[in-house]
Amino acid sequence: MPKCREGADADRAPGPARIAGFAGEAAVAPGECLDLRVTTEPPQPFTVHIHRVGHYPGHPTAEVAVSPRLPGLAQPEPLVAGRTAACHHWWLSWRLRIPRDWRPGAYLAELRAADGQRGYVPFTVRDGGPGDLLLVLPDLSWQAANAYPEAGGPGHEPPATLSLDRPYAGDGRPAGLAAVHDFIRWAERLGYDLAYAHGHDLHSGRIDPGRYRGLVFPGCHTYWTAPMRQAVEQARDVGTSLVFLSAGTLNRRAELAPSPAGPDRLLVRRGRRPLWRDAGLPEQQLLGIQSAGRVPAPAPLVVRNSGHWLWEGTGTAEGEELPGLVTGEADRYHPRTALPPHTERVLLAHSPYRDAKGTRRHQETSLYRAPGGALVFAAGTHGWTRALDRPGHADPRIQRATANLLDHICKRV
């Protein structure tokens, strides 16, 4: 199974935590309840500190709430059916009704045990109202790579059916979360109007993506259900632009199934024919490019068509190399695969690299305009979002290019 290989997350600790928890519904609206189920070993009191991720000068988050001191307990072992582990039978530890004045956004519930141990529960406060950009978080792909309750490691293969009701392995922050936070901090600093949702929300129809000027997909969005794909394609066809800021997007098919915890609480990874392209629906027909596989060592992103408006003001020249931008995974145009309908199309990077066997390959960045007027951008590398706000990786040329793209979508130009 392909992992979300975005490199080491700067804010993710290795190894299991002795305090761990999860939210029954990880995307909630103001006025709804966040239900946290937490286990502590050994049993001990703990508190929950709620942080919002965003642009706060000098700080990556802001603390917005603190729980009272809560009694901790060692919750029962996960329920195992086959190899699927579920924790929906855990006792409720804390219920927080989301205040109506809380801003939509990405949040972290930090679990602080009395002995100093820390664990985290990511959740999202969504807003179904209209806005310029809807930020879609890759919750299904995070769960597909979640090894809880096992520690995971090289060669670990999660089962085909996974419960959504369990903590994330390690300290509770899923791999790839940092890439999402990179985009949020940068976009809020520039003042973009952001709404928030999960892929699960697109699947269920809880969010109407056609209400927005653009949908932005940061992080590793590998796993998609058929309703998710249909919702996004329909939004594109009525003029909603799409921005894919990673690689390996839409590579794998998934389904959601009911569990004792409720509808759509099991993630089913397709077995014999897991790839969308195996089902006759290659991802290139939506993105304009598609997965070319892993990149074993970072390589430069090589600028192409530097006179295009996306590169305006970046100072880049044709063929200029942006160091380290092609990393993790790469996408490219596959000539034997059909392209989506378009009125214009351009490739904005063509970057050679060598795969793990030493074979010469290349990455590409794509932009096309659909017949309904929507722009569809695909970065084709995991390195794009970390170039927006990651310390030691931020690149003003990628920052300006991304702003050019979003400004076109939001009609700022």
C-alpha cells in the first residue's frame, strides 16, 4: 500500500504515547459536540488544551479552551473483528460543545497527562456557508495509513477494513498533518477566505462544494470514495476550481461502510482492483497528471513555461531549478492516458529525477481550464506545501506562484 511519504513531519513525535484519544466525529460545526474518548496508562488525571492552527505571529497555534481536570482510565482493548480494531466502545472522557463564535479551522486537542505525557487529537470545525476557498482535509487517507493500535514500521500493512473510531498511532498526529498546517498558516497570513471540511463531508454530501470559488486539497489525498470523486467532478463542471497541492492524489479507491458506531464508520480499502486507473477511471482524467511513484531523494523542480501568469513576479527563468521541491512522490503527464476536457492546458514544471532503481524519470506540474471555466492545478509533488510555510523549506517563488493561482481563482486579479 502506498504511504503518504512527505518526509519527516516537523511536528510529529515518533513512537506510541501512553495517553491517546480520538473524536467520535472529527469534523464538527459550531453548536455541535466534540466527544473525546481518551485512554491513559497507567490511569491518571489529565487535561485537554484546545489549539487552533493558523496565522498567529510568533506562534503556529492559539490556545482557545482548556478542560477541567479530568479523571483518566485505561480504556478496554480495541475490539477486533478479523484484523480490524475499533474503539467505539470506549467510555466518553469529555464532551465539548463548540462555541458558536469559534472560527472554522483545523484544531488540535492536546491531551496532557499528570505525569507529563502528551497526546493529540486532530479535529476540524467546519463551516457550510459560502466562501472563496474550501480547504478539504485528507481524513480518509490519514486513516488508511493509521497503524493504531500497532506501532507500525517498515513493511507494516494495515488491514483492508479500518475503523474510523480509534486514535492515530504515535502521538496522535497523522503523518502528513504538517503539510496541511503549512498551507493554513500561509493562507491565513495572506488573508484568504477559507472554509473547512473533511473528505468524509464530501462523501456524505454534508458540504456542497459548488458553493465555493475553489477547492484546495493540501496534504496526501490518496484515498477517494466514488461519491467524493463525483462531488468534486460535478463542482469542477459548474465552474469551481480545484487546487491539488501534493502528489499521488486520487490514486486509490475506497468505500465507507457502517459499523456499530454508526453509518460510514468503516473505511474499506479496495483489494483486488485498488487503483482508480484499474477501474478505467485514471486520476489524470480529473487532475491532468497522475502518479509516477516514489522519489527516493529530493530533486529540484525545474520551471517550465516561465512566461505563464502563474510564474509572474517569482523571478524564475525558463529551466531554473528550485532545489528540493520534488520529494516524497511525483506525478507526471501520461501520454497514453486520456486528458480531461479542457479549453487550455499548460505544464509548468518538468523535473528529472531518478527512482530507487536508478531509472531516469520526471515530475510535472499541470494547469488546465475546464470547459465550464474552472482552473484545475496539480502540483505533482509533496514538496509544494512545505515550501509555503515550513521553516527551512519556505520558498518565496512557490509562495508567489501559489498566490497568483489563488488570486485568479478568488478573482483578486
